[in-house]
Amino acid sequence: MGERMRRVDEAVKEVLSEGIGELKDPRIGFVTVTGVRTSADLRHARVFVSVLGSERKRERSLEGLAAAHGVLQARLARQLRMKRTPQLAFEYDPSVERGVRMTQLIDELAGDE
């Protein structure tokens, strides 16, 4: 991945992180944008998110984000002034959950000693 695409991904991540926090949809819980992968032609962006809570909260949050994609795309268009505004697709990122689980396992092992 080139430096330009890394900068685009980071800019999109920053704008979306701020925008998601301002959404009023009650379905959207505590969501953190963990990464963005924008296609080279800037037509699509996969937005990876972590959701705090149960699987049900995760599903509802992803539904809320999918419903709000137009609002978030408009925000991207306004703030980044890109030639094309990518079509957003939100995906759950389990890496944070795995990290928490690993920390719990390490703490359990350390507690045994």
C-alpha cells in the first residue's frame, strides 16, 4: 500500500470516528473505528469497527451504521473534498475482543503462580 492510500485511509478513519460519535441512532452503541481500507480507485471503503457489548449490541450497531452510511459519506465529502467519496461498508473487527481475551488469559495464568 502506498503512502497516499495510507493517508487517505487515516483521514477517512478520523472523519468517520468523529462522525459516528455524533450520530443519534439509538441502535449504535459504543463503536470504535479500528481501521479503514479504501480501494485504489476510491470507490469503496471497508470500515472496520469494534463494538463494546454483547453480540446483539454488535449486530444492532452494525445495522445502525449501515443505515447511517449516507450521512457519513456526506460528511466525508464535505470534510475531505476528495475526487470521489467512497461507498462505505462496515465490518466487525474482532481483534480488540481477541486482545481483551488474551489479556484475561494471561492474568489468569499469572494469578495461578
